Amino acid sequence: MFGPRRRWGRGPSRGSGFGLMLLAAQLGQIGLDRIPPVTLATVVAQVTIFLNVWRRFHIRLPTIRDACVSAFHVWHHRQWRRLFWAAFLHVDEWHLYYNMASFLWKGRS
């Protein structure tokens, strides 16, 4: 009845796609001409990273486990890249939707 649980660090879980459809509907409702270009480019980049489109170009992105912000790993192991990648990787489509909806709202004001 229920699908297998996804383990951390094995890529984003996709779910039904409803969160991505809501994000697309919100973009359409706002109007692409009313969204600043940098905000729109950031949202598009975030969605392509989430959908793992970069894999087609043989660009390997870190997993969620490798990008999760951990003070221990950042400070003691000097993994400063975690501070950068944590802003771009999302666990599931609802995490992506809520972050991008908030970003659109803030980017327009």
C-alpha cells in the first residue's frame, strides 16, 4: 500500500509532483513578467537542481547527506561547501515548493 521509505543521502524524494504543479501555477498566477529576472532564474535553477537535470550533462551534485549543514563537519572537517549547497538542495518537493513560494514573495517586494 505504501511505497518504500527513502533513506537520507540518496537524492531527493519526488512524490506525486503536486508541489511542483503548485509552484508552476503560482508562477503563472503571478505572471512571469512581474517576477524580477534574478528571482526567476534562481527559481528555475532550484527546480532543475531538484529534478536532477544536471545529470544529463555529467555534472555530479552532492547528495543531501553530503550537503546537510553540520557545525561539526563545517568547523572540524572544514567542509565549507556545505554552507553553499544547503541552500540549493531540497529533501522533497514540498520543501522546494515552500522555499520557492517564500522566495517569490520576498523577491517581488
